[in-house]
Amino acid sequence: MLEKKTFFPFVYKSVFFMAAVFALGSTQSIAHASDDDDDNCYNTAVESLDFVEMGVTGRAKLCVSESGLKGRMQTRKLTPGNPYTVWWVYIDEPGCAGGGFFGCIATFFGDDPLAVFGRMDSGISPHKGRLKFFDKLDDMRVSNGSQVWFLVFGHGPASADGRQLARQLLTPEDPTAGAPHLGVTANGYPVAVAIFELP
């Protein structure tokens, strides 16, 4: 099992290995429009990234309208007692259609990265290991061919300290994303992702 390390340096150092793994058969579920919903609503599976916690599953739904975006995610097999954050990720004109998490990770790097992210929701997993997340982004616009991700971060056991618990529920705990407010300690790690590739 991998040690908990900062997300982006870890991925940066491992990007070639991960790309090879992906090329050998690692696939992501691609979102498809629901038959029983409006054409602007999409459903997809939650895929475990198997870095630290393994086997996380679930379903996610994204609705796109003129008023913005609405996202909903149901997750299972989380670690009871651990806090989790979910992050909106928007990748405009990604150039990596079908690449999934590993194939599109390069969009997080550079001076002006294509990937833009912000907090969606958070919670502490109950004893059954199931959590629901929901959020909406008013006035958000998406381009044809863009991607929207719901990226789940784990944060280890919930802290008894109020300020540290707030960091577990409000930040990715990844100092490389911008210290101090986006992470004082490197305790955050990616757990799972739902990827929507928009037509």
C-alpha cells in the first residue's frame, strides 16, 4: 500500500508509469445521457483510484443547464470515521478524450493549467461507509468536448481538534495547491473520481 504523500508531486513523478498502466487496460467509465432525464443530465460510475484506500464505488450525476451545473455523488466502501472532500474539476478543451484520470493528469500542471478545481462538498463517513455529496455551480458554463470531474480526497481519521478537522473538511490538505489555506500538512490523498466527458 502506498504511503500518504502529497497528491500532485506523487502523480507528477508517477505519470509515465500510470500512463502505461492505463494503456494496458485501465479504463474509466464515461458518462452517458440518461434515458429518463433531460438530455443535459449525465450519469457515470465512481471509479476507485486505489492509491491509499481501495475499492470505493458509487454513482454520480451531472446536470448542465443555462443556469449552471448541478452535481450529485453517492459513494460506498469509504473508511468509517474518515473525513472526505469532493472537488469540482473542470478541464476545458482537454485534448485527452477517453483518457480518464491517468490520461488527463498532465492537465493539472504548468503555469496556466487547463484543469481548474474548487471544493464541492465534504463529510465524515459513517460506520456503513456510505456518503452522499451534492453541490451546484450557478452561472458555470462548459464548452463542447470539455470534462467535468468529481474528485474524492480522503484525509485519514477525523481529528478531535476543531481547526484541524476544519482543514480536513474544507481543504485538499495538499500544500502544493497553495499554502496555507489549501493545506498546511500533506494529509490529503485521492480516493476516487467520476469523469463526465461532455458532447
